Amino acid sequence: MDRDKFIRLLNITKKIILKSLLVVIFLGGISFIFSKVILLELLKNTEMKVYYYTLPEVFFSMVELSIFSGAFLSFPIIVILGWLESKNFVDLKAKDGWFFCISTIVLFYAGTLFCYFVVLPSGIKFLVGYENEMLKAMISVERFVTFCVTMVFAFGITFELPIILLLINRKGLVKAKTLAKGRRFAVLFIAIASAIITPTPDVYNMMLLAVPMYILFEIGLLLMKINETRQKHC
């Protein structure tokens, strides 16, 4: 990449980041008004009872929850904004660009909703399953919020795997045949990535992420094959 292109890319990136931050701050501010309702729904969904150990802990937890809620609500705007700002720079047709935008948004929310309705209740139930008469869980509200938002966003980002694979395939960086031959290495990478992404060291929560990741890997591989077949006939 020559110097002019690099500077142009840098300027585009700065614009996207700045505008994205403004959107997140705006929607985060609105989310703060409803932060108590969001927290109560989160507790209801996971059937948890939490505690706070310092006076400002609840307030800071609400702020954290509001920021992540703002980012959650801003995601479609950020993706579309990124495409509109960079469409004259990247080598993509308009219809392909919108396909990637819509797919990215759908996969992100699919991942977050899967985590919220399936993984969080199941995972937390498993983790607090060690409770007995002598051992009681007293989870702080701050750690609970951090755990939940980390898991939700981890799944949302992880579900983008098929789109990432399709993009690198379109750029000619890797072929479907090459990736298919390296399935065992992909499984190993998925296991390691799941262990790093999930905020707890237990195997159960790791598998809740690893299994969907492998399915998404296979979907991505299928999309790569379809793309290669289409390119041959063009």
C-alpha cells in the first residue's frame, strides 16, 4: 500500500471511530435511564441474586451496563457507517457490501441472543451448582455485569466467523480446499480461542462457545466453496 492510500485509509478509520464513539455515547446515555430495568431483566433471565460490597459499586455497574448497551444498540449503525465511509476505498460492489453489512448485523445479534437466552442461564446455573449448605455463592453486582456483558459480546463477535472466512476467501488469502484439509488445526484453534474468550476456566462454558464456533466454521467453509464455484463461472 502506497503512502497516499495509507493516509486515506487512516482518515477513513478516524472518521468511523469518531462517529461510532459519538453514537455509542448517545445511545449509552439513553440506556443509562433504563439501566436498572436492564439489570433486573438480566437477573431475572439468569435467576441470580447479587450483592454489592461498596457504596458506589451499583452506580459503576450501571454505567458499565449502559456503555455496553449503547454499543449493543449501536452495532448496526456502526457497521453501515463503516461501509458508507469506506465503500469508495474497498474493492467491493454495492450489493456485496450491503450483503456483508446485513450478514454481519444478523450474525452478531444471533450470537448475542443465543448467549443471552441459552448460554448465560445454562452456564451460570452450572457454575453455581457447587452450592450446598456449607458453600454459598455471594456474587457481586459488578462481577456479574462484567461476566454477562463479556459473554454476550464474545458470542456476538464469534458468530462473525463465516463472514470473516468468506472475506479472506474473496481476497484470495486462503482456499476452501486448504482450510478443509486443516480441520484438525481449526478444531485446536477453536478450543484455544474458546478457552481465551470465555471469562471462566471451566470446560462447560468453553464448550458452549466451541461447539457453535465449529458449526460456524463449517458454514464459512461452505460459503467459501460457493464463492469459488461462482468465481469460476464468472
